[in-house]
Amino acid sequence: MARLVLDTNSLVQCISQRSPYHELWNSLLDGRNLLCVSTEILDEYAEILDRVTSSVFSKNALGIIVNNPYTIFVTPYFKFNLIQADLDDNKFIDCAVCGNAKFIVTEDHHYRVLQEVDFPKVAVITLDEIMKEL
């Protein structure tokens, strides 16, 4: 069981039952993995899910995340600001560090800068790579 932070694009890609990444979503629901979220992350999830799905689907998906016993709610008290190219991505890093997450699951190239950061050490993994871990 690993603590994970999913960037919004990764969440959108794994939530559909028809997705090749849906097993990741299932692993978060059944406790094989734990999902770390913050209020900022939940707000972004809601915004994007409302945009790319129906409001009913978005509300249901967020309800599942919020009420799931395997969701860990994190309150980051420090902003690391490690990604300058897209400041919105920093909320995922802050959550991962404060939530002691093993990985941030993302396809976003902005996270590559983390390979050059010694502290805090944050591991990034792609959807394809996490599927091999499952």
C-alpha cells in the first residue's frame, strides 16, 4: 500500500471504467493504495471534472473521494514552490511532501524539475509506470 498524489489529468484518465488506467482508480477505492488530497487539490478536481464530464458525474466522483476511508486529507502548512513553469502544480508537491506520499502520479513534463531537487525529495511516476506497480 502506497500513498499517492494524483495530478488532475491522471485522475481524469483513470476514473473512467473504459480507461486502461482504471485499475489505479480501483486501487484507491479498495485500499491497495491511499490517495492524498488537500482542499486545493479537491477544488481543482471539481473544476476540471465539471468541465470535462457532467456535473452529476463530477459531484459523484468527488463524493467518492471525500467519503472514501482510503483518502488521506492533508493540510500543507508550507509552500515549497518548486515548479516555476506552472505554479498551480505546486499544490500537488506540497500535498505529497506533507502527506508523506510515495509518488506523484503525473504525465506533466513540468514535474521533471523535481529530479534536480535534493530537498524535499519527491518521486514522480507516470500512469504507465504506476500500472506496472499494481
